[in-house]
Amino acid sequence: MKLFFDNIDFYSTSGPNHFGSKLAKSLVDSGVKICSNETDAEANLCFIQTNKMAVKNPMVLRLDGIYFNTRQDFVSQNENIKRTYEMASGVVFQSQFNKSLTTKYFGECENSIVIRNGADVSMIKNTKPIETKALDRFDDVWCCASSWRPHKRLDENVRYFIEHSSERDCLIVAGNTDEKFYSDHDRIFYVGNLPIKHLIALYKRSKYFLHLAWLDHCPNVVVDARAAGCQIVCSSAGGTVEVAGLDAIVVSEQEWNMKPIDLYDPPKLQFDKIVKNVHDHDYNINNVADEYKKFIGSVI
């Protein structure tokens, strides 16, 4: 199989690009050739949207999510994504939540599949936990990582840690943020953006990974943290629960009706409302890549 990756930056560590790099590596290992232009390819794998007015090959669209935030012009933001959606010969949704939301806004897709994100388990296995004297004085390490925006609810992550951790635990917050909640707390540390390898090393040192984001689709940080052995703490709202694992601590909140909403004004969580997670999906990137390969093959 010969594939052209459209709208992907293999040098970026953002969520979609990080996943795209993992997927491309695994596909190459399975015998797929990644082409530098679509002329040499049998199919295009497009991430989120294409800027091309027409495509030469059958195109499979891998959707990251769509816009619905009333603080933004979400209709205009969705225009090119919807155009790409309607051009595609097949669509990969990264969670059932993502599929339900997209079909509500864009209509049903004739040929689609849900394939959740995966982790490079081999790389994670070969990565050693971070070693630093600063952490040696604590019993358990908690962590969280994101491109921090209001709906990621960093404040709720921090509040959960303060209310549920012991005096011998610490919290590491990765990712740049202007709002540093309890920044003077002697057990909370803000470390800014970290390279992927350092993030994985942090996950492997941590017992818990906090991701109490509101209406997230399928966060790669959660997939990687779970693969590294962390117990996930997340919200029931959105697609995070689909990749959090059966042992996840899931804070229940009101189901969203999928109408446009102020995404940057998320509700406060009630931490005593814990529900059992029923989702247990495979997170090995090699198995995820096999699913992509089969689906793209069927489209070709």
C-alpha cells in the first residue's frame, strides 16, 4: 500500500501530529510506503481537513474534532472540515463521542469507522521512569499534561489533587499555561512544555494521570499515560472515558445535548460522583495501524 499523508507535520508534537507520526511509523513497519506526494500514492490519509480543491486519489479523512464553541465563529471554523468530510471516500472517527458529534453537525457518513488513538508501547516500554532527587522525597507522583485552555480544566485537576492526595504526594503539571493554580504550593510543580520522551518518562514515574477536561475527543496524552501504567482520572463527558481504561476514576457529570455551547466556561465537578468505566479499548499503535490499513484498503 502506498499512502500520502495530507495536512500532517511529522516534526510537531501537537496531539494530531504526534499521533500521525506514531501511526506513520507503525504503518511503515507493516510494509506501507509513505509517499511525499499524492501522485505516487494509492490513497490520501488526510488529518482534519485538506486545502486541496480536488484530490487525485481516494481520500480517507481522520477527524480530530469539530468546533461548537459559542465564543468563536464555529460555523466558519467548520466550513473546510465539512467540505473535506463531504469529499472523503471514508472517515475515521477517533471516538464514538467524536462520531456522534460530527454526524449531528455534518450529517451521516456512508463509509466510516471508529478507530481510537494508540500509543507506541515499544517506545514506552524502553523508556525509563524519570529520575530526579526532587521527586525522591515523595511517595507518589501525580501528573497532568495538555495544551492548556479553559475547557481542559487545569483548576479542577489541581483541586482534585489537593482534595485526594496524601501529604507525601506531589503533582507535576506539564504544558505551558498562563494560569498557575496554587503555584506557591510546596507539592505542585509547573514544568512547562516537555519533549515527548520526557513526558513518557514522567508518566512512567507517576501513579495517577489527571485529565478532567470537558468534552475532549480522544486525548493522546491519556492514551500514552495509560500505556505507561498510570491510573487515569477523567470526566464522563466526552470521549476521554473511551481510552481511559477499566480502572479509571471517572467523575460523572451531566450529559451534553451536543448543542453549541460556551466551551470555555466548563461546569465545576462534583468529585463524590464517581462511576465505573465500561470502556476497554486496545491502545497498541500497531493494532490501531492494522485497523487503519484494513479500512484504507477497503476504500482503495
